[in-house]
Amino acid sequence: MMEQGYFYRDTWAEVDLDAIKENVQSIKRILPNEVQFIAVVKANAYGHGAVQVAQTALQAGATYLAVAFLDEALALREQGIDAPILVLGASRPRDVSVAAQHHVTLTAFRTDWFTEAQQFLEKNQVLNVHVKIDTGMGRIGIRDKEEVKAICDFVKKDSRFFLEGVFTHFATADELDDNYLRGQHQRFLEILSVFKEKPKLIHCSNSAATLRFPFALFNGVRVGIAMYGLTPSREMEPLLPFELKEAFSLHSQLVHVKKLQKGEKVSYGATYETGEKEWIGTVPIGYADGWIRRLQGQEVIVEGKRTKIVGRICMDQCMINLPHALPVGTKVTLIGKQQDENISCNEIAQKLETINYEIPCIISNRVPRVYMRSGKMVELQNPLLHNDH
Ligand SMILES: *Cc1c(COP(=O)(O)O)cnc(C)c1O
């Protein structure tokens, strides 16, 4: 066991690295051999832990990593990750030298970005670049062929820029109606025809498109949510070619248990009133952990059975209804399996009227992450405490 660090609170998130590995392997199995698996680990791997997920994905056959910002890429480099990393978002021209120095691939989508970036690259530096095409997402990317031509000409003249890849991003890959996606794909093909020499890596599919549209694979896919075992949308669930395994779970323990008489109140605003004599348990998780106030009334699992959060959720604590007296230290599962019960990220997303992507992302770094392999803890990350205590 390579246990690192410690935590002194009774709340933690578990990340099942075996699930991530299996998800990567299952997805790779439906991909032709030449298709590179780009593991999307932005936003601390959707809250799962960027380094641990990156290592696991690479071991399972991913060949490239992707993040949103240069800082995220550099953080991975600091942790000793030496696989290729693509920054998907916009980077500043003045930061190209740092990117080149750390072998980080940047996304570019403006001719003037290149002319400005040129001034910041050292004489012997080489920067890997992927050109982003906007085929209908309307976010970042080149929309017209002339600009693509201009960039190709520019890169030909300055050998410090290596145009390694070209990509686009679908806006509706997780929706049942695939008309818009097919239009985007068509526009992408048209723009690709402008390249005299095709870049080495051509990619446009996120998780949803990777799982559904073999015609859009080209030779790379950017997989985020499916790697974490979550389905990109509810409509897509029946279309999944295999089962995905959720990697993220969230747990706590009772820190106080008390019996309240009929008509007593619980939490801020005194909005909850006990009907009969009730056992109430206090759970040390609150909105500052990302367990936000809108989750009032949400069910949690205790002793393998569902029970409810009662009263308002506080910054660091919330209260739940207990079926009977339970000892302090009893496990409370907020997301994930406990015995035969399961609360998925989807259920929490539905309660919050949002998408499952948001759920692990908003569990803050105040919640330590415990990494599991073969049911055993292999690593522990508590961003609050860097030193031994
Ligand atoms: C986040 C992101 C992805 C990953 O999307 P998933 O739906 O999580 O697979 C792929 N490409 C780009 C450009 C992204 O920003």
C-alpha cells in the first residue's frame, strides 16, 4: 500500500481506478487499432484526480491526455506525467515558450495568434499545435477555409510550429437526433480538404460520438465522461454498446446521533419539524464541500437503506433521519453503492436539474480522495495537508 497523507475528517470520496481502467479498455475494444485514445482529464479529471486518472488511463492504453488550460498541463508535468498533453482551450500567445519547454501541445485557431506567438518562441524551440475548427459549436475555432489556408502557409514558413493535429467538437453528440452532428461532420470534412498535407492526428469525437458514430472516429477520440463510467446523457443510456462502471463515490460517517421529541426543529431557519420521536444523525459534509443546499431532502444510504436529509444543509454539516439509534461512526453513503442500494451521480444530477458531469466536479478539494484498486485503498490525496501530521 503506497498510502500518502492522511485526513482527519469523516468525509471522503472514493475513486475506483479499476472502473476507470475497465471503461478505457471497453471503449478501446470498439475502436480500430489506429485510433488514439485521448483521455480528457481536465478539471482534476472531472473531480476524480488528474494524476491518478491520467496514470490509470495511460496504463489502460490511452496515448494522449487532454486538459482545458496550460496550468492543468503543467501540474501534470510537475507530477511526473510525461505522456503527450493537449490543451483544449485557448492559450495566450505569450505562453508558448513555457508550453514548448514542457512539451505541451496547444490549440490554435487564429492567424494572428501564430504571428504573435512567433515572437515568444525561442530560436530552437518547437511547439506542437492542433488547429481547432468550429463546425457548429460556436465556441472556439476557425470557421472559414481561407484562414485554415493562411495558417498552413504560416506554419510551412516557420518550422518552430509543428502542426500535429486538427480537430473539432460536436454540440449534440449525446442527443438522439443526429442531424446537426452529421452537418458538423460534413463541414469538418470540407475544411480538412484544404490541408495539402493532412496533420498526423485528426479527432472530433467526445465520449458520446465515440460510442455512437464510427464514421466520425478519424484517428483519435477525446474521451472524458465515459471513462469515468457516466453516460453522456439520459437519452443515450439505451444506446450504450456495453456497461460503464461509475468510478466516483462519496461517503461520510455519523458524528452525532440524538433522539428528538415530537415537534422539535432541525437546522437553520428551523424549517424541519419532527413529526414523532425521531432519531437524527449529523453528517459532516455541507455546501462548502459541494454538497449544495439544493440537495435538501435528497436520500442517502445508511445500513444499506435509504433515508433523507432533513432541514437545511449547512456549510460543513447536514442532518439525516435515522430509522433507529445508530452508533457514531456509522457509514453514510451519499453517492455510490452501499450493500444493495445505490445512488448514482445521475440521481444527484436529476435532483439538481443538471447533468451528471457537474456532480463529481463540484465536490470540492476539501473532500479527500481515496484511490481504490481491487477493493483496497492504494493512495490517498488530501489537498489540504501536504505534510505528514
Ligand atoms: C471536455 C471535452 C471533451 C470530453 O467530453 P466528454 O463528453 O466528457 O467525453 C472532448 N473535447 C473537448 C474539446 C472538450 O472540451
